Amino acid sequence: MVNYQSCHLDGIFAALSDPTRRAMLRHLSSGERTVGELAAPFDMSFAAAAKHVKVLEEAGMLRRRIEGRSHRCRINAGPLATANRWLAYYERFWSMRLDDLENALVRHAGKRKRK
Amino acid sequence: MVNYQSCHLDGIFAALSDPTRRAMLRHLSSGERTVGELAAPFDMSFAAAAKHVKVLEEAGMLRRRIEGRSHRCRINAGPLATANRWLAYYERFWSMRLDDLENALVRHAGKRKRK
């Protein structure tokens, strides 16, 4: 039951389950950042922030290049696309819910007109 | 920084980070199941499987109704849609990657033609 894709999804969703890591990804969405810049907004030690960066890196969502003494990070969207594809299977369920809502509203509007 | 929506996403992504829970959701996608039916395919105790069901329930992805002695479960897609909306923000990154690939292929095809 466990295969490469599944293990990969474990790491992707686990990485996304933390608000600091999600905020770091959002920060990276506007461009490359050093680990220090990624750590700055958070009320935590540099070491703690660096651990979050490491989790994102291990899940494949962050690429790092070393330039002298600074580690420059950028977003890598592949794993986010993988998560998105996994979720897409369930889209019919929330689409159905919206269809149900729309049908209910149409019926409701019809009843009001007839009154 | 931490708000209701963010806490909700923590639970949603954490629930999705486990292959047993993802498999249970897939099972529920074809219809209502008892906790016993959800537990059956897995090589684990009923109690362990029931804990996974509880995690899905707490993340809002599973609704349970009690009918006599059996707990009947069904999928609730709202939180999956929430996760999908969060991921949608990053779609431009993987779309860009595909555009880059397409452009590279077009250039490559152009070069081959000229040879």
C-alpha cells in the first residue's frame, strides 16, 4: 500500500501542516530569500526557523543554493502540484455541494416568484 | 499570525499526511462506510483504525452518524476544498514551469527544423 508517491505525499502534507512553514512558503512566493530573511518574522530562535526550512527542503518544496556564507532559498512548486493533483480527485464532492446549493437557491427563487 | 483558518489548515494537512487516512478517504469516496468497513483493509487493530477515523473527523473531513451499534461514516469535502484553495495560490508556479517547458520544446523543435 505504501509506495514512493504515497511516502512523498506524507512528507508534503506534513510539511504543510505547520503555520510557520506555510508562511515561509508564502514569503518565498515573492522571490528568493536567505534563511535569515525567512526566519526574521517569527518569534523563534534561528535554529528553530532553520529546522522549518529543512522540513520544507526535505519535502522538496524549497531549493537552497549556498552563496558564500548565505543560504539562498527559492520555492519549488512540484510537490505543491502533487498535493493539488491528489486533492483534485475529490473535487466532484465539493462541486456537488455547490450544485446542490445552486439547485436549492433556484428552487427557493421559483417558490418566491409563485407566491 | 495564527487564526482560525490557519488552525483549521494545520489539522487538515496533518490529517492528510498519513497514508491510512488518505486510503480511508478514498474508500469513503465511493459511499458511506462503517468504522469496521474502513478498518478492514488495514493490518492494524480496530482501536488504531478508529483513531485514524477520529483524526479525519476532527479535521472535519468525515461525518459520523450512529445507527444502533454501528457508526456510519461519510466524506465531508469542505476541508478538502479549503486545502485546495490554499494550494491554488501557488498554481502560477507550476503553470510557469509547464510554460517554460513548452517554450523550451518549441525552441528545440525550431532548431531541429532549421538543421
